[in-house]
Amino acid sequence: MLLEPKQILNEAEESMQAAVMFLDDALAHIRAGKASARILDPIRVDYYGTPSPLANVATISTPDARTIQIQPWEKNMLSVIERALINSNLGLAPNNNGECIRLILPPLTEERRQQLAKQCKQEAENAKVSVRNARREAVETLKKQIKEGMPEDVEKDNEQEVQKLHDKYIRQIDDLYAKKEKEIMTV
């Protein structure tokens, strides 16, 4: 069955976009020395028997670069949220003052900064592999289309388009990684 080259290109681009979005999300959850509410995204709290994201039961803010403040909408949720934070693998000790919970982020050591940068590099490499796989699949599909009757020059032109998409998304990955690395290494 002859597929439209546009369809093949769109599928490849969707895969590449998904890899970049996944990387962006993964990097957002890596603590970089300054407070970010997104590091609390994976935490779930028991809200009347239902595991709910922390953001669904409290207001999360960052009053300064090293503090995350959690203001529950219901007072009785303070202890539940505190327990969830203690049980999480964030390694942060919650400060409960009866009104809200504060998380103080300790400054990162040089060794920890390097570990985080290495972790970011690995995430970026994983995203690049996904983009390369999407390119490979698209090129293989285009080559199969020659047997289905697609002219070779059309296949070659579309192969070049796939390569342009690949280069564009690899650049985006490199930019995201460079930005995150700079954020981590900035003292």
C-alpha cells in the first residue's frame, strides 16, 4: 500500500516532538539548586481515599530561590502532605508550622552538581536515540514505498526532509541540555 510521504514525515515529526517533550519534562524534575514546584509533581497524597497529585490539594509556591511553600486548601491535609513528603525520595525535610509546609533546598555540592549534569546528559542522550529511531523508521518506510510504486526522486527528497527534521530536533535537545547544565552548574 502506497503511503503519502507527508504522512510518513508527520509520523516521524510527532515521534521526534514527543522525545523532546519527554526530555523537557524529565529535566524539569531534576533539582538544579533553585526551588521549582515541578520537583513535587510525582508526589501523590491520600485525599479522602484517592491518591491525588500534591498540586490538586494545595497551592505550591516558591517565595525565594531555595524555598518551596505548600499551602493546603484544607487544614487537615497538613499531616497527610507532610507524611507524603517524608516518604518521597526527594531527600527534603518538611517544616510544618501549622499553617503551611516549607521545604528548604540545601545548596548543591560540586560533586552533586556533576552527578546531576551527568544525569541530564544521559536523559538528553536517550532523547537523541528516540529521535534517531524515528528518523530510521521513516527512512525505512520511505525505502519500502519505492517497491509500492513511489518514484525514487520523491523518496530521496523526503529522506532529506526527514534528515532536516532530525537535525532540528537534535538541536532542540542540545539546547535544552545546555540550558539545564548551565542552570545546574551555576552556583
